[in-house]
Amino acid sequence: MKIGVPKEIISQEYRVSINPETAKLLLESSHQLFIQKNAGADSGYSDQEYASLGCTILDSATDVFHQSDLIVKVKEPSLDEVELMRNKMLFTYLHLSSSKVLTEKLLECNVTALAYETVVINNETPMLKPMSEIAGRLSLLDSIELLKKSKGGKGKLISGTSLSDPANVLIIGAGIVGVNAMQMSLGLGANTTILDINNELLSKIKTQYPAVNIGTSSKELIEGLLPIADVVIGAVLTPGAKPPTVVTREMLSLMQDKSILSDVAIDQGGCFETSKPTTHSEPTYEIDGIIHYCVKNIPSAVPFTATNALNEATKPFIGRLASSGIEGLKSNKNLLMALNTHEGCLVNKEVADAHDLEYSDPSNIL
């Protein structure tokens, strides 16, 4: 198969979808790779490194799209990129539940779009997990920076000292993001509370991390904890779907001035009512005196680590898709879960429900 790797275009997105190791494996399986010039440069990989393996380096994204049958990206495409993908395959993070416009554009352009994040195996999202680990850890580290007075925060040290109390960190959601944020928070000495609706999961976490406070997530409990929280991390995930709102605009009035809301679920639409996407260059905004941090591509801040972790998770799936094509989805349930749009039909029920669009059973479409 002819596989294209364009340079990512959203603000400060430094990752690349296929690193040289993955490229080598694909080339050894007789696939062709077309890499846009400098696509891997920000992750530490030169054009020469790709070319020496046998990849073709092309000057523009347009050239890459034109030459390729399968486009592999990191982040969701722009509408202009989708226009260049008519009747082609796309494999990337899509997060379609957060964008009806992108969903409809993919349908209009007859793109066969597969999403990393909608594959769920044994209750885990294998292609989302590595980025969730990074995002969870960085969400806490970035919040520490935002607590500084020089950054507009309260002027609190996350750990406190021998003579002053540590900061209070509230994490809503005990999945991969939440647990990784919790590990960082506990390790740095913060008073840490994690909430979830899964009591069995919370019990396991408490056994492994006795210092953490746990609680069954509810509106009442969150309202009771917000007045003392210095940092609130939203780590709620419903694979493929928009997450529930766990902090409303009205609830902001319960919080102390300059407290921090970090919404790691923003890719899927966000779990705070007042969340809106931000960038690494302008990561925050304030509403009612509360600092909001809602960067959509948190792991891009560490592109070398993130690119290689992503590739470790995606390369088996990319290899299978490249070798078997659409026909292979019929016999591969895991890859079939990745399929979101095909032949102008929306085949992901969670996305269809999020936007009140017609859903088609993928087994019937294929």
C-alpha cells in the first residue's frame, strides 16, 4: 500500500505519526512511504534518516495526499486536508464527538476514516493509553507552573514545606489520565483526592496508593471539594463519545480565586462546562477568576517521547491495515472498532449520538 505521512499543522504539534522504526517495518513489508519534508524534524528525525530507509520525501502535503492511498496522522485533519483526502483512507486521532463539522466533511468527501481512540480491547484503549499517560503527568506538572504567582496563580508550592501545608489536588476520573496525574501529585507531596464512579477501581487504587483520598464521584461530593481545591484535573473518558460535564459554570463560584481547572478531556469536547480548546502558546484563560488550562495536544510538548510511545502502540494496527486494507476489517474486530466513516456513512454509534446523525452498522456497510 502507498502510505502518506504529512507534517502536522495544528498549533505547536511537533509529533510525527510514523517514526523511522515503524517506517522500516512497513517498507520491509513491501509498502511504499511518502513523507512530507521535515515531517519528523521536531521529533528528532531528519528527512535523510527516512530517505536512507527507502522512503520518498515530498515537498508538500498536497503531494503526499495525491501519492498515497492511506494517510497516517497524529491529530485530526483540517477541513482543507480532508478535501485532499477524497476517497482515501485516514488513520489518526479523530475525536469526532467534539466536531460535527469535521464529521460531516469526512462523510461528504467519502473518506474512510479510522480513529486510534475508538479501539477498545479488554476495557483498555491501547492506542490512546500512551498519550493518556503523558497527558496525565504533564497536566499536573503544568498546573504546578500555573500555581506560581508569576504565572498568575495563587503562589502556592505544590508540596508545601515543613511549616506550610501542601496544595490540594482533585482529580475527577480514575482512568489512565487520572491515575498518572495522581502518581505525579502524590510523588510531589500534594494532598491528593481522586474520584470515579467505579468503586472497585477506587479500592484497588487505595490499596496500591494508601496516601490518596478516594471518593465515589457525584455532583454533591465535587461541590463539597471544590472550595478547598487548588487544582482540579478533569480526566473523564467515554471512548469515542463526549464526556459528561462534571463541573458547571455555576460551580465555579464555589472555588477560590485563581484556582486551576485542567481539562484533559478537551479533545473529546471537555468535561467542564466552561472549557474551550487552547494551545501551548496561549494555554490558559480565566472565567469568574478561575484559571482554565485546556490544551488539546498536551503530549506534543515532549514530542520525542510522545512520538515513540505513540508508534509503539500504533505500528501493529498500521501494519495490519496497510496489509489487509478495508477488506481486512471484516475479519479483524479490533481494527473494525477504529472505523468511524466509510463510503459516506457514519459507522460509530457514539459519534452519531453526539451529533444526532444517522448511524450505519459497519458490518452492513462493509
